[in-house]
Amino acid sequence: MDIGELIDAGPVGGLQRTIIFTCFLISLLDGFDQSLAAVVGPALIRANVVDVSAFAWLVSASVLGFVAGTLVFGAAADRFGRRRVLMTTVAIFAAGSLLCAYCRNAPELVGARLVTGIGLGGSSPCFVSLAAEFAPRRLRSTVVTTVWAGIPLGGVLGGLVGGLASHGNWSWMFLLGALLPLPLIAWLWAYIPESLSFLVLKTGRTEDVRAVLMRIRPQLAVPRDADFAVAREPFAKATPATLFAGGRAIMTVSLWSAFLLFSGQLNMVSQYTPILLRDGGGDANVGPLVLSAFYAGGVIGAFIAGPALRWLPKAKAVIALMVIAAISSAPFGWVFGAQTAGLIVAAAWVGLTQSAAITAIVGLTSELYPLALRGTAFGWALGVSRLGSMAGPLLSARLIVGGLDHRSYYLVTSGLALCAASAAAAGMGRMCRKTHVPKSPMNGPST
């Protein structure tokens, strides 16, 4: 019995919805914890726990941990199972947040955020894989997009409860980041099953496979002596060097450059806006609301990227969205003195355009490489993007300490986004025709 065919042929049952929703909740908490540094940053600086330079290291430590967690626990999930590794990584980022709550100086916070980042990075490939492997093929991309949207929604949640930090109670924010995941760890252990594909391919425990199948489709008659299989396409051995072979070198360098530059400026915009708002004449107390608006716009932007890639040639869509993001962020510093409503609308628009662009880059990555190289290509592109995310805050600290005003700051981020668009255009412009499939008169837009 082919596991993939059984899942694809049936409706999405209650257990599958529960698994997908659980993964969404973990993604939500992942995003909440990622946003904490930006939310509590002004309070940490006011309390003299960190200064602007140390805050940059605080943000970068989390990103560095994220890269390490993705590499280590992504591979561990393939060996030990999605569910087991997911419980481990959720426990790690909860423990990291707990450590942050009791830190009282910059070095302690940097170390604790490094631990938190390892858990956050390790959980991402696990919850995405677990949700995708219980979804029918016809709904898989929708399921993955929906689960991933939990991350910016978690940022919205972080901003909304950021009032705790604005009154000096920044420790409570980290305590929330530690306490909220605990029920999900227990829920994963007690109720959520292991991925069927993993059980078939790695363990051979047919009784476990049969038990999960009966939970998914109770009406299905599964013989006790049934054999289970997972249909797979053959994969050639992929290494980082193969990303530069076969005429792909310019395209890969172009893609990595776009990822590096755009991710760096994205982190500069998202992580430093509350601090710049405090120093730029705006109302520092609305910083958490502004950050929530940024992430709320990001949720909408993530869903806009898909139709843009369907309706336009994919490379052109990516370049256009990056240019729009650059144009949108350039004047952001001029609205700091506006009324709260105007500031929130502006932040939401900037978040929307930034998110649409980065999501489109991710979508294009899966189209540019042959099937045998897609996993390697995406893994390395994501790693390069996180290096940009780590370098961005360090550049921010240098600019702010050097006396750059908030208006000029957003002009710098806009320039970096334009450089990212130029890098994409230089190496991926020739891919426009190859990645575009004309719209079918019967089926509408397609990829």
C-alpha cells in the first residue's frame, strides 16, 4: 500500500487538520520568539542592560543560532524523526527564552539568545516537513504557506503584548516565550504521531504505520499483513559544488547575492524600527504596535507573492517586488512624526512589500534548479540569507552609533534592496522565459 496515494486520494481528516494546526501554532510561537529582541530592545537600552552596539550582537546571536539549528536539526529530523526532533527543538527555544528572562547583562543575553536561535532554527524544517507529509499533494503548497504564515503572525502577537516591555517589565516577555511552548511539547508527545513517510522509510514498524492510518481514515480496511511503501523519485548525489556546475554558476551567485542583501536590509528594517522610533522624535510607546503592524503587513505580503509568481514571469516578479519594497521603505523615516494611525499604516505597507519580496525569492529558488538539486539549493540559499540577517544589525549599529539620522537610515536600507534587485536582474533575467508557463484558458494561471 502506497502511503502517498492513500493520503492523496482521501479528504483531509480530523487528525491531519490537528497536525497541521499544531505545526501552525509552533510556527506562531517561533515567530513570537523571533520578534522578542526587537520588542524588548528599547526597554533593554533604557535599563542600561545593553547599548545600541550590544543590541546588534543580541540580534545577530539569534540569527547565528538559527543557522546552526537549521543545519544540525534538519539532518537530525531525517535520522530520528520529525516529531521527536520537533519536541526537542521546541524545548530548546523555550529554555533559551527562560534563560533570557534571568539575564542581567549583554554577554548573558547574547549567549541565551544564541541558545534560543538554535531551537528556533531547528524547529522550522521539522514543523514544515511534518505538516507537508500529512497533507495531500494537491494541498501541500497551500498547507506549507499557511503554516509558514504563523511566523509573521507570531511577530504581530509579540508586538501586541509588547506593552509589558514598554513599562520596563521586559523579563515577562521572555517568560511568555518560555511558558507558551510547554503545553505544545506535551501535546506533541501525547497525541501527534510521527510522519508516516518516516515510519515507512526509516523504521519499518508496520504496526505503527497501520495504527496512524486507521486514525486518519477509520473506514479504510488495512490488512494486518499489509506492506507499506512511499513512492520516491531517484535523486542523484547533490553537493554545493553542483550548484555551480552545468552553467548555473552565474545564476547561483546572483541568487545568493540577492538573498544576502535583501535579508540583511529586511532585518535592519524590522529589528531597529522600535529603537529608531524612540530616537527619531516619534512616540516610543507605540513601538510595539508599529512592529505588530509591520508583521501583520508581512502576513498579507506572504500570500500576495504566490499570485504574483503565477501571473508574471517568475524572475520579473521577484525583481519587481524587490524594487517596490525598496521604494516603499525609503520614505519611512519621514513619517515618524505622524499620528499613530498614519505610522501604523505606513509600517504595515512596508512590512507587506518586504514580505512579498522575500517570499517570492524563496518561491523562485524552488523553480530555478532541477529536482535533484532543490533541497541543497534551498538549504544553502537559506543559510546565505541568514548570514545577511546577521550582518544587517551589525551594520545598523555602526550607522546609528556613527550618528546617521533615522531618515537617512531607511534610505540606506532602500539602497540595499535596490542592490539586491540588481543582483537578481544580473543573473536571473534570462530565466524569465524558462520559469514562466503561459496561462491555460481552461485552468487559469499555472506554474
